[in-house]
Amino acid sequence: MKFYKTNILRFLVFLLLASCSSPDNKAFQDSIAIEITSFTTSKNKVDISWSIERFNSAIISSLSIYRYSTDSDADNSNRGQLIANLPSNETSFTDNDVPYLENLHYVIKINYFIENESGNEYFNVESDEAVFERNIVKLERVPNHIVQDQTNLDNYHFLTKSSNLDVFRYNMNTNAIEMDVTFEKGYNYLDKLIIKDENIFVGSIYGVINGLNTNDYSKTITYNLPIIDELKSFGFRDNEIHFNDKETWNCFKIDSGETIPVGSYYSTNFVFSIDLKDNKFLNISNHYPHFWATIYDISDFENIKKLYETDAVLNHTSYLDKSILHFKNDNSQFISTFYGRVLSIKDLSLLAELSKITGYQYYHFKYDNKGKLYGTVKNNKLIHVFNDETYELIETIKTKLYPVFPLISKDGSLQCIGDLNSYSLRHAIETF
């Protein structure tokens, strides 16, 4: 935060010029000086105090507070906005509607007049600027996929896919992007990150899987899967990589480099997979435009068994959405779709549908370690917080941005990736 005060110097120069040009002009003798004496800021409010010194018969006709920003993402209303008209004897103001911008400039303006025999003479004076500056991490795009680091829970790894594929690490403690790496020709890559131990993995449609160290993003290992058509998805199970190619489920043995089919007569088109341990594997499959989940027993690759499966459609909508898929930290449940459908990992039973509870739809969700489930409300500046067992709505958090991805730190503090406005192609990380 910066706070500038030079008004007294300006006023002295004003008096000097006035005395040189017109010593008999009463307007220059009966003037007003204004000085900002206190400027205190926080995320949600700004407190300003000032003092006014009047000389002789100057009469204040209006006292106004203006706010503007030079932030490139400020909309027109924040490039020069009257935010308050106050009584002439007022000496403080609190701005309770502080835009989430990199800088905010505050100016106090006074219009006054002086009565004399020839009629009133009108003048104005303004304070020096008081400037509120803060560090805001901005993003050109909302990430396609986000994973929380398993070792340092304050770190998140973002994947953004466009002409290139960008992977970068964000630290919630420092509010900064600390590492990044770019893969050219982003259309050749999957839009998912897989994190295992201290590596994050990125896969290409040609079957090349690159591992990056989570600490310094150095390349650690590369796997080359034998792809016939195109890699659709992959997941790790101990020393195995399970992957989908040409609607066929295959298993790549990391130690031997051998690839074997999983189920001699079984084909699938899964887009997401996760090892549930105890020889159980969860696949999210699709047949456009619908997605559904299946849990398999894969203790015998020659005779895999379906244990549980959801329907493809629920209430005339796809049962699941692969782009909205968030798991509780103990892998006991997961949540998907704009409707907030919560499913049990045990048997894929539907535990709750949050939109039926609140009447709202959601963009994304995040479980914390304290029994809470956070959901960003679609097209609203709201985040809903639920009990992740009863699904009772326990808190509503108002945001400055339109929230998309909630982020939870190790100690449970909240941040959120959001849209700067309802029509913006620009995004930022909002801190609370």
C-alpha cells in the first residue's frame, strides 16, 4: 500500500502565485486546504480521514470522494467514479464496496465559493491521491485441470491447454506462481494432470507420458506407451499404467515394459481412471454426450468384473461430467456436474444433489480436511460451504470475483480462481 501526501506544498505554491499576481484578490486569501490524515485498507474496505483548513470566509458547497484505477482490467465505472457526496463538516469516510483491482486511487474534491461585493466567486480544490495497491495473480485462462500437491498442500499445479500446454505451480502462502513449463502444440496433449508421489505427469495422444518433479519442474522420467490409435486417458496403479487406446483397456507394466489387455473381451472408452486399491479400479467412461462411472474388480486381468455402475443419464442430463470431477481426500466420495451430484466410492450410490438443496448450479468443488465441501455458485459472486456428510448448507461466502475454482490451503484458508467480471476473458486468484 502507498499513501501520498503533498497537498500542503501545493497549497503554499498556490498562495505564492496568488500573492504575486493579485494581492488584492480576496479569493486567494480566503481559500481552503485539505489533507488526508489517515488511510487504512483491507480487502473489503478502505477507511479515509482528512482535515480541512478554511481561511476566512470560504464556504464549502460540496465535498465528494472519487475513486479510480489504472488497472488494465478495470471497467469504465472504475476509471473515475464518484463514490460519495458528504456534508461539508465530514472528516472521514469508509468505502465498503472495494473493487478487486491491483490499484485504487482515492481523491477528495471540494467545491467552495467566496462571497464578496461584486458577487460570489467559485473555486475547487482536491486532495492528493491516496493509493491502495495489492498483489493480484492474474490468469489469461481458467485452467483446464487443477491438482493439489500431495507433499505441500499449499501448492497447486495448474494445466492450461490452448495452442501450447502450460503447467505451472501456484503457492497459496506467497500468492505467486513459482514454477512453469510449456509443451508446444498443446492440441497433442491430454487436458489432465496426474500426480503420483513427487511427480506430476502429462500425457500426449501419442502415448508419451512425461514426469516432472513437483519441486523444480525438472523432467524426471518418460514413459512411452505402445499406442495404436490415440491415447484417451491413463492412470497409475502401483507399478502399472492403465490406459485407453482405440476403446481398449490396456495395462503397461513399468518394470518390464510389457503391455497386456485388461479383459480379453472387454472394450471401453474411459476418460478418467483412479486406483481404489484392493484390486478395485474406477473408470469414468463416455459415449458422447454422456458420462458414467464404473467400479471394476481387476484382481484377474483375464476375468475383470463390474462391481458397480451408474446410469448414463439422470433427469435427462449426463449422469457425470468429466470436467467437473472432485474427490474427497479419503476417496470415500466424489462430486460431479453443475448439479453437484455426490456419489459414494463404495457402491456409486447417489448421496446428494446439491442443486436440489439450494436451487443453484455450480462450476467446481473442493473438499477440505475439516468436513467441509466448497462449491462455486454458477454466475453468482457466491461460494457455498456444505457439511460433507449431511450436505447441509452451513455457510455462504460473498466474493469480489465470479468464482470458478476454489482452493483450500493446508490450514483450511480459502482462495479462489474467478472471472474478473461476468463477460471477461481475464481471470485472477481472489484471496480472502
